[in-house]
Amino acid sequence: MPTRRTARAVVNVDLPGPQISRHLYGHFAEHLGRCIYGGFYVGPDSDIPNEAGIRLDVVEALRALNIPNLRWPGGCFADEYHWKDGIGPKDERPTMINTNWGDVEENNHFGTHEFMALCELLGAEPYVNGNVGSGTVREMSEWVEYLTRDGDSPMVRLRRANGREAPWRVPFWGIGNEAWGCGGNMRAEHYADLARRYATYCRDQAGNKLYRIAAGAHDRDYAWTEALMKALNPLGCTNRPRGYYQGISLHYYTLAGPWHAKGSATDFTEDDYYRTLAAARAMDEILAGHSRVMDCYDSGAQVGLVVDEWGTWWDVEPGTNPGFLFQQNTLRDALVASVTFDVFHQHARRVVMANIAQTVNVLQAMLLTEGNQLVRTPTYHVFEMNKGHQDAHNLSVHLSTEGTSRAYGEGELRGELETLSVSASVKDGDLLVSLTNLDAGEPVTVNFDLRGGVVADLTGRILTAAAIDGHNRPGEPDAVVPASFDGFTVADREAGAFGVGLTVELPPHSFVTLAGRVG
Ligand code: AHR
């Protein structure tokens, strides 16, 4: 007899917690495979509708997500990128080999001006990642000057000669990338000193205030985070951290297996599915670990944790260049995104920004393009359904569950996954509740006790598919799309009780959002 899966969820709608920065919904665009070329940028001579080479269908689709910031040009590419090669007349720009990604020739046609134009079209704030691995302090300092200085200076004159009069606003600046690996294979203390040095010469110019982000750890490398925090505050928590850099990054990818056999994006077993979601939910324990280390040196959470690379990583689609990291995207990927956002919301005090890898045609993409065709992935729809959480205040959800866990795997690979995930927020009286049922085959009933306010005008949306591997593709772009959802009932309350009872029936492998007003 199947176990009844139920949960009780208590939410105090009148006790808002930390603000969920909109920057947790940030994106990442690297010179990798078809993310920039073919994805964002097709060149001004393309038949595909474009503005100065930037694909307009891509821009239109992404504008619906309210993308708050876009990280560029890498990733590993950032530490081999020399920005002066990417300015000026396109036919005079030097070429280079993209040694990290497919060993292909990069013509530098998409450079600083093109990136800033893209951000303007998207309405996104730029997050520029500088080169520490193979660049110089001077090169990075001059890039900041070129982008953000006003008045008269050598870099301002160069920018004007290239057609841009006014400085841009660049709020976010990365000091290298993965310095422990492709960014120079450095040891933590050595890189921490370099981060302090490079950051010193990334000046705040013309009223532009930089949020400098040091290249942080991956996964559970807490020692790396500690070295970066110690470099800001050698005396520990009794002191305030020094402000050389304001944020520290973290990279965490969700895999269902080891790096050498990550598995197919579309062809996977139920065990693979549960293992993947367990790996995604591990983000919670990983963020808690890094936050604990940071708390030791910065009890006031002045230094932000920036998860500027996250998402699923599968084997590339058969027949595609292994260096291009092109993968399909199923409902499984969408549910990875929804539970990851629940984790980010819960860590909103320390985690100030995040960037999914990557926006178009690479890894866990929002959009896949094939020639002039464009496909919105299931992950895209999670970003769209969740956008009401941007800059809202997190509401703690106290969950008590029964029968909502799943055992998977065997022997050493055995694990247990909690299959229900919920988060909620409120912004200017707008309530948004996000619920994910990860169970592949069973529904779950969630009984909410929404306390401290009257909740009205509830409407629901659902993202699901006939099977966990449901996905969209050219020719069938709307196989997995959100639909309206009415699987909830609002219960009457006895006279005098302040609050609302709400019962939600979540179908298997589904993501649901409920939006309403709190009075
Ligand atoms: O996102 C793909 C790559 O993953 C990035 O270039 C690198 O930073 C990470 O290892």
C-alpha cells in the first residue's frame, strides 16, 4: 500500500526575514561554445533579426525573466581574455585561441562595447570578470577606467575614440576566476594576496561603486573560503573585515555521477533522477558550511557569498563538440533550479548573488538555439515563475513532513532524498509561495497554516510533464510550459482566528507557485 505523503507548513506572513536579493537570479555568459556566438550574438549581417549583431529573439525571451545581472566573459575564459583585443573596428581586432573551450579561434567581435549594449538591451546590470591568471594589474585597472571613468584620461579618450562618450555603470567586478584551477592553479594564500592587490587598483571612478568579488572556492573547499576571509580580517570575528573585496564567490555544479561519467541530460533512470536532486539539495549544507566559516571572520555578514556558477552539468549532446558543453534540459533540470532557489532564499542573509551557468546553449541554459529557432527550456520557466521573489523578503516555512522521503541507489551509492521543498516571500503585500514535489510518482498534500495576516486572491501555476525527462526542442518548443493550477483549497477559519488555512495537492514531479495578497 503506498505511503500517504503529507506535510504541514506554518508560515508567519507578518514576520518577513532577510531580503532575497534580485541578484540571486543572475546569469552567466561565457565565450564558450555557442553561448556568445550563435546564442547572444549573430553579427549585424545575419538574417536572424538583430540589433548591432545581438539576437533580438533571445533578448525578448530573456527580458521576461527580469535578469538582474549578467556575468561575462568567463569562467575560465576570463583568465585568458585581454580586453583591449575586443575593442575598436571589428576587422582590426586580433584573434586568439580559446584554449579552454574547444581550442577554437575567437575573433573578438563580441567585446566590451557589445557586452555593455547587451546588458542595456536586457535591462541587466553588468558583472565583468577580470583576468588575474594571465593578465596584469595595469590591464585590469585600465579596463575599469575605460568602462567607468568620466572627464579626461587616456582610457576615457580611447573609449570615446571607439564611439562611447559617457561612462557606463558597472556595479560588479570579478577578480579572476577559479584561481585554484583554470585561473592559475594557485594556492589559497597566494591568490588571497593577489586579490587584495588587484582589488586595490580597481578604483571607484566617477561615482561608480564597484562590488569586488574574489575568486572563491568550489564545493566543500572551506579552507579556500577561510584563506580569503583571513586575508580580510586576520584577527577573526572581533574585528570588522577590511573592504579590499566585498564578496567571495563559490562554484557548485549538480552532477548525478562522477566528472568522467556525468550521464545524459535526457536519458536517465529514476535513481539518477533522485541522485541528481539530492546533489542539488546539498547546496543547503554547502552554503551553511561556507557561511559558518565566514561568520568566524565577519559576524555581521558584510562580505557577501556570491554563487556565480551553479547548475547541472551533463555529458554533451551526442555529436556535438565536447568542448562546447551543449546539453538538453528536462523537467529534472527545472526541479534542480526550483529547489536551489528555495535554498538561496533561506540563505539570503549571506548569499547576495548567484549566476546560473549558463544563459544560452551551454550547460543548464534558459534558451537553446538552432539556426533561427529558439527554445525556452523548462529551467527558463522556473526563473519566470519565481521572479516575484526578486527583492522580496523571505518568509520562514516551518515544515513537518510525513512519508515525503525517497530512498535511492544501492550499497555505497544509497541515499535518501526529502522530496518536498517550499519557500515563500512577501513584497509590498504580494505573497509568493513556491512548492516543489520531487517524488517521481506520488502526489503530496501540503496543509498550510498561514498566520498573522489575511491572504486573498490566490492564483496558482504549475510546471510539470508527463515524465521526468520531459523537455522542449525545436519543432516541439512548448512540450513543457507552465499552466494554471487550481489544486488548492482555502479553508474557512473559526471566528476570531487570524490567518488562513490552505491545502495544496501537489502532483508528482511538479513545481507550483501560488501568488496572492496579504492584508
Ligand atoms: O561554466 C563552465 C566552466 O565551469 C567555467 O568556465 C569555469 O569557471 C567552471 O569550471
